Amino acid sequence: MLINYIKIGWRNFTRHRSFAAINVVGLASGIACCILIFTLISFHLSFDTFHTRKDRIYRLVTQWHDDGIGYSPAVPQPLGKAFREDFDFAEKTARIVDYQNILISVKNGGELKKFSERWGIAYTEPAYFDIFDFPLLKGDRATMLKEPGTALVTEKLAKKYFGDKNPMNQVIRVDNRFDYKITGVLRDIPENTDLRQEIYLSYINLKDWNPWIAGNDSWGGVYSGCKAYALLKPNVNSKKVAAAMPLISKKYFKGRDQKIWRFALQPVADMHFNPDYDGYADTKYLWALFFIGVFLIVTASVNFINLATAQALNRSREVGIRKVLGSLQSQVFWQFIAETAIITASAIVLAVAISAVGLPWLNNLFESEMSLHLFSNGPLLAFLVLLGVVVTFLSGSYPGLVLARFQPVLALKSKLSQRHIGGFSLRRILVVAQFSISQMMIIGTLVIAGQIRYSRTSDLGFNKDAVVMLPLPDNDKVKMTALRSRLQELPGVQNLSLCWQAPAASSNNTTGLIYENRAEEEHWSVNTKNADDQYLKTFGLTLVAGRNLYPADTAREFLVNETFVKKLGLKSPKEVIGKLLTVNRTVKAPIVGVVKDFYNYSFRSEISAVCISSDWGNYGNCAVKIDMRSAKTTLPAFQKIWNETYPDYLYEYQFLDDSIAGFYRMDNIMLKLTQAFAGIAVLIGSLGLYGLISFMAVRKTKEIGLRKVLGATIPGILWIFGKEFSRLLVIAFLIAAPLAWWAMRKYLEEFQYKMGIGPGIFLLAIGGTFAIAAVTIGYRSIKAALANPVKSLRTE
Amino acid sequence: MINITNLQKFYRTEEVETIALNNLSFGIKEGEFVAIMGPSGCGKSTLLNILGLLDDPDDGSYLFNGIEVAKFNERKRSDLRKHNIGFVFQSFNLIDELTVFENVELPLIYTKVGAAERKRRVEEVLDKMQIMHRRNHFPQQLSGGQQQRVAVARAVVNNPKLILADEPTGNLDSSNGNDVMQLLTDLNEQGTTIIMVTHSEHDARYTHRIIRMLDGQAVTENILV
């Protein structure tokens, strides 16, 4: 029986090629998106799940309970030690302090090679490798990283640095300052981990890099690269540990800080997803992708249902014959399901091919290395089987039931009507559902694109265009001065400033402050920026009160922003001029000026209080405002001067507007994904619409012929088709618009500064869908309208 | 074999009720070849559908081999039909997507006959109908006469007790029509009961008895043998 079903299914498939193609292409597009979304979601869900004791691994994290709650995945450096020594909860505790974008120099056969390592270095306690599963390929597990001056590198880096030579006992130089001997080689770090470090150094040597951080008293500061992990003992409840954590605050902090500073445990499974602790893949986005996948499958299945029920009349005689010959309703139903399964299976094969083509694009977007090894990837295979079954039943059940319920007597005499195949109203509902989905996705795309454009083009309160950021790899004042003087002389350089960071940057220092002679620190913190007297001019920051900084080597005076003044509860910026400000409990100096507020973070965060002071010891960048017309000559000159100034380092530069665009990287990814998926939703919808209009044109051949004979005009006949679909699109829009508005309002809630969702977006969405629908149905409708009535009447 | 008593069938729309069969009663013995004739709309096809268990009467009794089948549900009707009744239609009603062999094989699939046995029986009947050489052709590749032969082959492949033929020669020329009538006569001579609806007096002459209908009632009976 099954063979018979498959046989007839295949012959139907090949006989009605155009309908089959529409169905297969529509389903394949939807399924391909689902495969990619599945691959993406399962890739993210697999993060750090390969550690054998993952259920017992936790990261210690920091919370600041003050004016609101602040979160950080990093901790004060001594916390890990305190946790290990003060409590008995953990089997292992490990501290790790990483520094990214570090220069590594290697002498290989007399030749000095330099590498800028994005993931940098990590001072690591050996217990780290007892907690996490990063296997050691070479070296002694018992002694690794215990000796000062020793390092572990991954196999990939060992190969990169030393080629085929044995990397053991070879030396790498870190940041042109410290030599480390390689005493172990690790297996390459898998793709699905957030613990990306590839160079691990003895923790003892942290004091060489930063003695303050390495000290046992550095409780007052949190450096973003300083992490602590714990492997809890079996049967230790994490809630019990969390309840004990306030004891640490009590022991190591004083006064109000005991309430402000809190520490918590974050399960390793949460690290990749929790945005509070800088998790990369917010589950909200993954859910959004999941629903997009569901929408696409539903819309592709709707196509199928639409076309299959529209075609059902053509199958009526066959069903009638089968019933006369003894077939039961259920047998007809299963026959149709078998046919749907053939189409779905063909669509899956095509979808796998489409996904294989689409995956590199997705990998490029996410900077990942996901793969589609179908036969070695059990979950993907299971997903495809499940998807096949779901799509088959979702698409095939209703048309199957319609066919199965045909009365054999009526079916044999071709006396079945639209009424018997669910009528046109069902297909109307399905088309409306399809276009609602497409329109929601179009509106979503427009809003995300609009917000990104808003973020990029809004006035940030400072000038971000044509500013080149050159790194200052060391704090040598002589070199910095020389660099500044030489750059200033270049034609095309309009201004330059030595500073810690640009007004808005991903690296920030935040600390407590005392205003004037107030007894306590304020309940809010200040974002401190170190810069010279050229900072305002270079970045176009505006003074609203007081004056600019005078040139100075150290912090002798402060500039603050308007938010700073507001947070102090003062009415006028003038009120703070001349008042003393103490930051970080150490630097005390008068405020000499107030700058107009500028966005110092992304639009997701509120503008915070900022203070700017000079400090040569803290300058990390040279910001150069250039004339873009001479960029072709200026940029190579920068490289030459920089290389001459810092011959031991690798040159790199970044335009400020590019680094600010980086704040919205995830939004850009989401935009590209939504664009692609919206495009596919529209494609699937259009295919369905085309199929439906073709069917409608055939069914209405006689009506059109008669109308023409009775004097109808071509536009009048076109309107028969246009009227039908215009109405459906408007209804779809009325459903999609409020839903999309609600969803996109939720999305924009994340932003402190955002665009408004105006009527223009909705007009564009409905206008766009109208245009697409018009193009889709235009050809078939015109062909039907222009047909010779004599011929069309004869065909009936 | 068949006994119908006071059979009634109405077709209702919102405003009109049409009587298709009006207290119709008659009987047919096993081995008979009966023609049902009458003008269009007299209820011939409705009667044939009810006899073939494709439709159910609104009232009256229908005994098939002594069993009351008028109120059978779909499953029972389908079961009785596939084991006992073969159909031949005016428009052949072959499935275009299946070959000659597969079309004839279909009733055997529904009666769950094993593959080897199916093959044997289909080949036997195709041979008998002299259409074996066309076994792998599709219906649209055959002439009308050949298609009707296939339809007859399909009707008899399950060795039904009863064949219902609805104007079997209606779409055929006289030569092919005569061939089909001869086939039916041969089958009847081998013991199969045949009820045939026809407008053709010529075809009716092949039968044993003619029941003439008008307005849903049997008005006369002519016994030819």
C-alpha cells in the first residue's frame, strides 16, 4: 500500500511540476532557515557544556547595590583567595587575570617574530585546569604554571610561533617586557567556549604586570579581566554558598561598602547567556530566532495547504475511484500524507544544500565556526526527522482530511465545489496569516535598521568622524611627546589629543567620589577619563561653564559633565566651579569646567557622570582628528611615525566611528538576520500568492470570458484579482501592525535613547507588501485578463 | 441476491425537495444480467449508487445476499463493496497516474491480497481481457475501448459477485461498445450478476431483463430470456 502511495505521490509530483516546485522551494526556504537557526541555537546552547563537572562549576561575580544594581562578571583579585581560604565549599578555586590584545614576540632561528594576540595573556592558577576540561597535550600536569615565568600555550599557537619545532622550553616575550618559558601545550580551545584564552602564564607573575591588582588588598577595584571560578564539592548547594557570600563583604569591606559590594555565584551554564554579566548570546535573541524559525515554517506550510486544497478538486476523481474500489477515508488521508512526505523530503534535501551555502555567511556574521556535518551530528539529524514529520503533518493534514471526506458519488461526477474543499475563505485566512508574518518581519527589520541608523547618526555630543585612534603601547612620556610633535606637523592633521580613551569607549574606569567636604562618598560613581588639554578641541566637546584644563602631567584639576552636576543635586553648572573633588579616594583637585553632556556609553545605557583630568601615566591612545580628504597620505605617514616611535610594537589603528559602531554589533547581526529571514518570508509568501493567483485565474477563466463578452474592460477584470488581494493585505496589516508595534517597543525598551516608531515605518511595510504582491500577481492576472474570451469559454 | 423494498431517496436543497427514488421495490437473482433504463433524471444512477453502496437510501430496505445493508456505516459498506461489487463507468474512471497494471491491481491492494498473488491475478485478468501487452501504459496512452477493457478488468479482478455498470458503452464507438458488451456477457455466463444502467436499446438486448424507470419508480419490466 505504502509503495502505491509513494508511486502515485511521485507521479503527481512530476506531473504538476510548477506546483511541486512552488511547494518544494517554499518549504525548502523555510526549512533551510530552520536548519540554520537550529545550528545557531544549538551552537550557543553547547557553550561550555563539554566540561565534565559543569554542574558544579560556578563563576564568582560582583554586584554593586547602590543607586540601582550594577553587575560585573569580574571580581576584586583577592576574592578568589578569600573564597578558598574562608570557606570550605569548593573542591577547587582558581583565579585568572587576562589582558587582551597583547604583543607576543618569539625568536625562531635568529628571526624575531611579532604577533598581536587578540585574546592576549592570562595569569592563571593551576587549579583552573582542574575545574575546566582543557586537556594538556605536552608537559607535566602536576607542576604546570607553578614555577614563576612559565607558560602554557595551545597547540595552534605553538605551531604558529615555532612551526614544527618542539615548543617545550621555548621562550615567548610578552609585551616586549617579560619572558616566559613554555612548559606545556594545551589542546586547541574548542569553538563553543567563552573561555578563549590561549596563553596561560604563572599566576605568581601577575605582580610584574600590575602590582596593585596582584596585591591582597586590591578589594576596592574590579578589573574586567579578573575572574574567579569555583568547582563546588559534590552535594554542596549553591544557594547555601550564595547565602554565605555576604560574610566576605563583611570581612573585607568597611562602612557603607559592606552593603554596596556583594558577590554571587553564576553557574557556568549561565555565562554565555546572561547579559548582566556580559553574556554574549542573550537568550532573548535566541528566542526571537526560534520564533522566526517557527514563523517561517508555518508560512511555508500555509503555502502548501493553500495550494494543496486549491488543487484538491483536480484530485477528486481519483479519490472517488479509490473509494469506490474500497478505500477508507483513513487510507485516502494517509495517501495524501505520504505524498506530502515526499515533497517535504525533497524540500529537506534542497534545504540542506541551501543551508550549506548559507552557513559560511552565518559564520562570518557571528565570527564562529559552526559546521553542518549531517551524519555525525545526531541532534541535527533528529531535528531534521522531527521537522520532516511536523511539516508533513502541519502541511498535509488539512488537505488530506479535505480529500478523504469527498463523497465518491460527487467526486466521480466532478460535482464537488469550492465549498467541499474548505471554500475560499480558508485560503483567505491562510494568506492573511502569511502576510501578517511577512509584514511583522518587515516592520521589525525597519525598526532595527532605524535604531541602528539613529545610533550612528545622532549627535553624540562629541565629534566621532574622521578621528583616528592610535594606541600608546607604553607610558614613556618622551616617546608620547615625540609622537605628538611629529604627528602635529603632518598636513591633514587638524588636532590631536593624548588620552586614556575616546569620550565613548568600551573600556571605562568607574570609581567613587567625594564632593567638596561632604562626609561620605556619593551613592553614585563617576566615569573617569584621563586626557590632556586638547581633548575638548579634538573631540568637539563643548564647555558650558568654567574653563578647559591647563596642560599638566598629573591630575591637578577636573572637568565634569552636566549629569555630574545634576547628580549632585545642583541647579547650575557654575555652582561646581572651584569646588574640590576627590576620586578613587586618592586624587583631590578642584573642578574648573563643566562640559555639555555627551554619550559616554552606547544608547543602551544612560549618560553617566563623567570627570576628566590629565594624567600622563594613564594615556592609552593618541586621538587624531584628520582632514579626510588627505587621509590617503596621512594614514601611511601615521604608520611610519608610529613605527619609528615604537619599533618594538605592532602598528594598528582604528577610526573612532568604527569602534562606536561596534557597540551595536549584536544589533547589526540581528538586523542582517531579520533582513534575510524577512526576505525569505516574503519570498515564500509571494510563491504562495503566485500559486494561488494561478489557480484563481484557471478557475475564473469562464467568468472572465463571460465578463469580457458582456463588455468588461481589462482594468475591470484586473480589479477582480486586485480587489481580492488588496483586501487580504489590508487585513493582514491590521493584524501585523499592532503586534509588530508591541514587539518592537519591547526591543527599543533596551535603549535609553531611541527612535520613535512613527507611521512612516508602517506605511513603508504595507506599501512594500503591496508592491511585492502586485508584482507577484500582476503577470498572471494580466495574462488572464487579456485571454481571448472565445477561447476561454471554449475551455470550459 | 438483491432485494429492495420501498426504497426512497430525496435530494433536498433549502427550497426544493426532489424525489429521486419513490418507493422502489424489486429483486435480482444471482446470475442475472439486468438492464435499467429510463429517461435522464428518472433515478437510474441514484439507484445504481445505492445498490453499489456508494450512497444510502433515506428509507426502505436493501437486502444484499439476505443481509440488510441500507443502514451500514462507511466502514461496513466499504468492506462489503470491495469484496463483492465491481464497477464499470461510462467515463472509465481509471487513475491517470497509475499504469494499466497498477489500476487493475488497486482493488487487490485494498483487499490486502499478497504481492505475488496480486501479480498473478492481474496478469490473468489482463490476459483474459486481451490487454496484457498494454500493462505498463498509462490510461491516456490507450484508446477508449482499451480503457474500458482495463476498467472491466479492474471490476472483475477481485471476482465480485455483482458488477454494476453505468452506461459502459456510452463513450465508445459501436465496435468497441459491442466488444465490451460481449465481455460483460461472457462474465455473466461465468456466473457474475450484472446490473447495467443504459440508454441503449441495443446494449439492453444483451441482458436477461430490462427494468424501465420513470420518476423514481419502476414502471415496466421486460423479460428477454
